[in-house]
Amino acid sequence: MDQRAAFVSEFEAFGDEFNPDFAKFLERNIRDRGLRERALYAVGQSGLRERAFLVRAASDVCGLAPETTISLAIAAECFIASALTADDVLDRASTRWGMPTVWRHWGDGAAWLVAEMLHALAQISAGLLPGKESDACYSPVLARAFQSTCRVFFDGQFQEITSTPSSLRSKRLALELAYKRTGYLVQICCSGPALISNNPLAKPLAMYGKNIGTAIQLADDIYDFMGDPHRMGKPVLGDLLNAQPNIVLAHALVHGDGGTTGSIVEGLLGKGVNGRPPNITPVINAFKGLGSIDFGIQCLRARTVRARSTMRQLPTSSARQRLDSFIDLVSEIPVADEEQDC
């Protein structure tokens, strides 16, 4: 088995190990059977357990036992499941990973309540509210950091839904929101174990998390135009059709002015999910022709390079190797044609 295959196997095995503890936490804390069923369904749609995996790897770097930081891992996964459930309502996305989304299955009201419940449980598990599950690793510093994560995330979400046609052209805004919507939470996942233990590795772990987290969102931006819903878990062209900030879209709007290719992009912008054309190939080719997908890859690559550079400050260990392998996994996108400034 090669190194990549071994890491993917370890990554998947971690999810299999973590999910039962995650489910038990939800079952203990959600009394209503119907709400519990819907919440468990929602966390099943929140993708791989990247954030929990990074909490574990950072804990190993800091020499902490897994049970010391599992509440942070659960908090992060509750929070992202809450965010994705709400996103699907706002975007009117009907499927995620090939299954009906929560709102599609049970209606908007149920979806909003599931999102609110998961957000509340994220706060409990992070130690911000009384809860026996969080006693083992409560840290005032971590509590404040997780509060900041929530504030930054919702600030970014509001910027996203209130985007204007001119702001969608801003590459700076797309990069800023990639950090606010994804990078900040991953930053806390990576630095949290060090904050709990007052470990001086908190700063390099935070910088690793900031950059790899931003790269995760940029990869999502790219896959929105790569025509591979199986890789991203949701239909392609969502950001274009919903007129939402995206690094690939920003580049295309700036560089497609006045041309036929640009008119294809402008013609679909903000049309909503029902405006998706039957044949998306010409649309994808338009973004490729403008160099926009390559630009997005260069931006992602810049963040992964930064993430890897901060790892030099971490002690050599198998845990550090896992963080390095995680960078490789995030970077698995076709190579860009040429270097562009990002």
C-alpha cells in the first residue's frame, strides 16, 4: 500500500471510530425522538470528519490523550453540520451527497430547528455552556476562541448572502470569506489542543489551520466548477446560480467582460438552482477558457504552501506526518496550466 492509500485508509478509519461517539453525544442531548432523528440525518450529510481528524492530529502533536479533546472535535462537527443544514435552506439545495437535504425531506421549519439545535450543542460541547461532556477539557481561552469562531463565521455568512454584483468581482472578498467561512473554524480545531494545554505550539498550529482551512474552502470553490458532484457532495454551479462569492467566479467576472465566454457566465449569474442548464459542459469550458479554474488552483496552492511552511516549527512525529498528508489530500486537484499571482 502506498503512502497516500495508507493515509486515506487511516483517515476513513478515524471517521468510523469517531462517528459512534458523535452519535452518542447527540442521542444523550436531544430528547425529542423526531428532532434527534433529523439531527442524526444532518450530521450524516456533513461530509468526512476533517475537522475532528485535525483535532486528533493536533492533540497528538501536543501529546494529549484523545479523550481530552474529543469535546472540541464534537463541537466542530456539530457546528459545521449546523452551518451546512442552514446553507441548504438558503441556497434551496435539494440534495447533498446524493440524498435529500434536511429541508427537502422535512421542510424549512424542521431544517432551521435542526441547525439551531446543532449550533447549541456545538456551544455545549466546546464548554461555553454547562454540560458534563465538556468538563474534561474546559478552557476559558478555548471558550473565547470558539465564541470568536461563531462570530466570524456568521459575519462571513451575512457578507455572502448580501453580496452585490460588484462585490462578486472581488477576489479579495472571496479569499476573505474562504477564511471566515471555513479557515477560522479549522484554525481553532488545530490550535485548540495547544490552547487547552497552554502549549507554545499553539501559534504554528493556528497558522497551519488558518491556511489549510482556507485551502479547503478554495477547493470547494474550484469543485463547484469542475463538474464532479460526487467529489463535493452537492450539485455543481451552485455559487454561480446563487450569485455567491467564489474565487473562480470572481476571476471570471473580471476577465470575461465583453466576450462571448463572459456572456455565458453573466447569463447564468443569480438564476437560482432551477436555472441550471441541462448541459453544463459549455459553462465549465467557459470558466476553463478564461483561466479562472487555474487561478483558483493557484490560490489554493499558495495556501497549502503556507500551511506546509509552518509545519517546520512542529516536532517531527507521526502526527506531524498526518498533518502533512492532509495537505496532500486537500491539494488533489488537476495542476494549473501556468503560474498566476494570488
